Amino acid sequence: MSTATFIDIILAIILPPLGVFLKFGCKVEFWICLVLTLLGYLPGIIYAIFVITK
């Protein structure tokens, strides 16, 4: 695991849409993460970490 991935995961835990946005930009992954975070913080974190590490 690289340092950039580690930082992305830390950002995904603190603010999930930000971590996904920095990795993918304003694509579908960001919007899914934003909706999941608004519905519940934990689903947003799980999805963000999954997308960043896949």
C-alpha cells in the first residue's frame, strides 16, 4: 500500500466523499458516496474505503 492510498483511506474515514473525490473526481463514485454518507455515515465510510482500495 502506498502512502497516497493510506492518506486517501484516512480522508475517507474522516470525510468519505472527500476521499473519493480526490481519487476519482466528480464521477459516479463520488455521487454514490455522497448519497450513502447523507443516508448514514458508516455506509459512506465502507463504500469509500471499498472504492479506494479496489
